[in-house]
Amino acid sequence: MPHALAQAVEIATTALAVAGMGFFLAALVAARVFVRDRHAPYAEYSPGVSILKSLKGLDPGMMDAFRSHCRQSYVGEFELLFGVSSPDDPAAEAVHQLQAEFPERAIRLVECPERLGANGKVSTLVQLAAQARYDVLLINDSDITVSPHYLERVMNCFAPNAQDTAKTQKPVGLVTALYRGRAHGTLPSRLEALGIATEFMPGVLLSKMIERGLRYGLGSTLAVRREALEKAGGFLPLVDHLADDYELGARIAQAGYRVEVCAEVVETSVPAYRWRGFFDHQLRWLRTVRCSRPAGYAGLIFTHGLAWALLNVLASGLSPLSLWLLGLSFFLRLAQAMAVGAGVLGDHGVLANLWLLPLRDAIAFGLWVGGFAGDTIVWRGERFALKDGKLVKTQPS
């Protein structure tokens, strides 16, 4: 019986290691397809844009991120609306400083005192949208840094084309963007940035290729037409959802619109995590994915190819086949990491941190298993339970 169990484990880990290599290869193909498609010409389109940012406290690199939005080469009109729940929030002073630095820009600080649900960010967005002047709303996180061509590239995705006019293709309702992470010193911060570039983004590219487009949004950029937003139900139904970016994109797709990924790659600032903060953040993200896309989360079993190859080496007692599988898996994993992280995202930190990839993959495998072991998350220092994708405040133990 023990021998039969050992054989079963060896066969299972061999199959999963091979499936993992298939994922690495597919991600390489998806990266190539994305690079090819993002060089396709776009018609110029410059509608008025209201950029909405929900703020709470100060984040690392926040002022530089704000400044990058003010330095746009966009020919159309745009405004920046910053929402805070109270004028005493430290972020309010940062907005005043920004107004002083860029007096030529339309920058407004809006007090948004109503707490409409468990998700304070969405509560603020509901109130900001009511104050926005333009028909295109663009939402991104406070720590997102962009290039001077950001608005131009995002808005070009909305440009009407012959296919849309002929009704042979759905109109674009939402535009989102890939992103890379900028680490801040600590090992957990570097591991999270590495995971974004070599684990999360490859999965996004692959889902885009398989599904022939995204069916969800990424919080790095959510640019939406008011018409599409209204048909999708607006922001208000999302006030209790943690994965508001995913839900917004999914609802806009269900309302009959396309979700486009623009050519721009933005940058998010990864905090200088200690291990506790790192694990809390990773589990929050994983359990959010599990609630939002249960089948997709289960499918992540095939993305841990290197971990399965390592387990196969142990299960087989260092057999030549297992060592060959490990070597090939490691080679493909490196190729995928460089193709997506360095090639697609332009993340210069990937090459410097490639030696951390086996550690990142081992931790990611353990966290993925841990994602099944409960529905509790920690968000902004508060503890919640996830039920049907919604946040439910738990009582402190």
C-alpha cells in the first residue's frame, strides 16, 4: 500500500509538472501575441476625461504618482478629482501641494463623507463620479505612476472604428492596463514585485488570449464610458465587493461591451512589507480571486510547474526523468519570466531578481494552498470575511 501511494504521488506530480511546462509555453505565446497586437495602429481620439482617485492616508511614492498624471501630453481636456472621507486625512495636504505645483491643471479635492458600504474606495468613487465633468471616467490607485502618453494611449482604445460602426464588433466600454511593481527594499517587497511580473501578469495575458479578450478589469487602470457604466449598474452595487475592479469589468462585459487592454504599462509601488504584511496581502489577493473566479483559481494548479517538478524529484527519489523534468521546467520558467516581466512589462527588476524565482514559486505554491483554507482577509488593518465576493466585517477575537 505505501508503495502504491508513492507511485501515485510520483505519477501525479509528473503529470502536473508537464502541465506546468505547458502553461509556461502558453504564456510565452500569449506574450508574443500581446506584443504583436499592441503595435497595431490606433486612431487618435481625445475626449474629455475625469480622473478619479480615492485616497486614504499616504502611500509610498504617492506624490510622484500624482505628478505623473499632471505631466500628460494629452491634447484633450482632463481633470483630476481626489476624494477623501475627511479633510483631516493626510492625503488632503498632498493634494493641496499638487495644486500649488500644477496651477494650470484642473485639480479638485472632494470631501466624500458617506460610507455606503464595506468598500470605502468604491463609496468614494460613487461620490466623485457625481462631481465629474466628463463622460469618460478613469479610475486608478493612488500609487500608480504613468508615462506622459498614458491618457493618449488609453483613450485611443475608445476610438470608433469601421468594425464598431458596422456593428460587427461590440463597442469598447472599458479600458484597462497591465502593470509592473516597483519594490522598496525588503525581501517580501521584492518577492511581491517579482510575482506581479512573472506570475500574475502571465496569467492575465493567457486568459486574454484564450478568451479572446478580457472579461474583467485591473485596478491599475479602469477607464469607462458613462453610458457603459450606467448600463452595467454603476458603482453603487460594488460598494460591498472587495474585487471591485474585477466586478466592474465583468459587469461591463455582461452589458454587451468590450474590455480592451491598452498598450501602456503602468507602475505600482509595492510597500516595504514585512513578512506579516506580505502574507496578509497575498492571501487577500488569492482569496479574492477564488471568490471572483472559482474555476480560474482551481486552474492555478497548473501554473505551479516548478513547484510540481521539485516535488516530483522528491517523490521519485531523484530519478533521471524527474531531474530532466526539473531542468526543463526551470528553463521554461526563466524564459516565461523574462519574456513577460522584461519583454512585455519592461520591468528592470525582474532580471536582477531572477535568482529569487524558486523561492517566490515555493512561497506562491504554499499561499495558493492556504487560499483554500478560509475566507478571512485583512484589508487596511481591518478583518473581513468574504461571502460571495462581498466584504463582511468580522468581530475582533
